[in-house]
Amino acid sequence: MKSVIILAGGSSVRFGENKLFTKIYGKPLIKVSVEKFYGLADEIILVTNAADKDIMQTIFGDSVLYAVGGETRTRSVISGLRCVDPAAEFVAIHDGARPYVTKKLIEKCFLQAESTKSAVPVIKATDAVLDGDNEIPRDNLYLVQTPQVYETQKLKKAYARFTANESDDSRVWIKAYGSVTYVEGERSNIKITYPKDVTQYIIGNGYDIHRLVKGRPLILGGVTVPFNKGLLGHSDADVIIHSLMDAMLSAIGEKDIGHLFPNNNPAYKDADSIMLLNRVRGIFESKNAALLSVSCAVVCEKPKLSPYLEQIKEKLADALGISPDTVNISVTTAESVGEIGKGKAIASRTVILGAIA
């Protein structure tokens, strides 16, 4: 039998609010951390402070066991160990504020502990480390992570002997037994300490279509494409940029460009869509959002757009302040189906990936 003790009784002073209830992936952070152990641990013991217990019970109900944390980390671990089922051969100790741990690392730690009685994930220090003005050689410096897995009875005995506060369970184990087994941790398995440590990914979709008419320039992605027709619209009718703007606005929960730049407003008559994109970019970034990737699929029978794709990518990347490598424009035809297939219209669908930190 395997158990896990998840420590969730901290004060979150440096975060500014209770970080365990901040949302990631649309869920409270603590819920994401706990769910990583579903199917891998036979029992989950959540160590929380008394003030948060009611909220925790609202989130988890009776799917976990509850223990009240102490004034120190060590006291909280001891409180959790008292709740561990006597049949549990191994117990993992995990920080509730490490939601990005993978099931792969959890499995690896449990498997290692089965043969060596302990498993502590670590990663090598890669930044320079200073002690005052003196640099500390980092060849043998490692950053310690959780989950740390131990043989249950031996860990209980270790904590019974050494009750002084420690910042890490491996220190207690080493005091009792001399050494632990280290395994390679994960760079992504950070402990959330400050608001900037939380990254939320966002996705947006946008779609636009305009008819082709004579007497208008054909502008796509901010590039004028030589052709005997152009797209009909109140602005320059650039379907690529229009679908891109709607995708960006969608990702941050804003209304579409029809509300932002209404077609009954003369200010936007024949407006340059690059200029409009600059305004949307300002709204996007005002939400602390960063654009990571743009994927745009253009449906066009004529003209052939392949000679202009690199130019369009460069134009969009420059307007968005991102690398052209993160912008992709693909083109297909409608196989003679519908208005697009008859060469009477061009459409564009864009998907963006962003992050809010």
C-alpha cells in the first residue's frame, strides 16, 4: 500500500494571498497537485491549517483524509504521519504548492523507494550561486524537490527521534540513517512561491471571411498581394489579421472585433488592419498575456499565396513582437466547393496559444 502526505498548511506570505486556491488550468492549485496522485497512491492525506479546512473539504469532500498542520513544516509532517494507514509500506511527502509535478516522476520515486527505502528528486543548480560577494562552486549543488518517498515505518521512527524543524524531509532521514537515494527531478516541478511562478496557458480561435470584388487591393497579413480583385469590407478586409485579432481577443475573454471596431464607425473606413492589430495587442498585453504561437489556415482558390507566405509571417511577427518561428501560415483550397471554391471569397481561421503569468 502507498500513501501520500500533501502539505498544504502554509501562510503564502510571499504570494500575497493563499496560493493554494489560485486558479491554474481552471482549478484551484491545490486540486491540481492532489489529482496528480490519483491512481498512484492508495490514500491521500491533506495537511491543512484549521482556517482552510472547510474550504478544502468543499473542494475534496471525502476523497482525501485531513490532518491539521502544525506551526512548522516538521510538525505538519508528523501530523500527517499519524494519519497514515498502518498497512502503508511507503509514504510520499509532497508540497501542495508543486502542481506541475508529473505522474512519471511520482511513479519513478515510488519505484526507487521500493528498492532503496528512499527516493528524493533533485536537479542540478544551473545559475551562479553567491554567498555575499563570494561565488560558490555549483558542481555539487543540487535543488531538492518533492515528492520524496520513504519506507513508512523508518520515516516515522526518524521523525520520532528528530523533532527539530527541518526545511526538508531528507535532512531528517539523513540524520537517522546516514544517506538517501537521489533521483533526477524535473525542471518544471517548481514550488509556487510568487504570483509570477504561476503560468496559465490560454487558447483563442478566430475566423473571418470576405468576398472578392474588383476595384479593391488584396491585402493579406498586412502584405499587398498582386491580383485583379480585393476583399470587400469596411476596413481593408484583411481576413488573416481579422481572424488573428479575434483569436487573441477570444483567448483573454474580450468581445470580438465587430464590437471593438464596428463597421458603422467611419473612423475604421478602409483602416489598415496592422494598425488595428496594434490596438488589439495592447489590450492583450494589458491582461498580462504573452503570445507564444500563432497558427493560421487560409482557404483561398486564387491567387496562389505560397510566394508571399514568408513575407506575411515576417509582417505579422514584427507587428506582434514575436519570432517568425512562432508564426505559421498554411494555405489550402476549398476544392471548388462553395463560394470560396468558386473563387468568390477568401477565409481564414487562426488559433493562438498564449500564457498569462
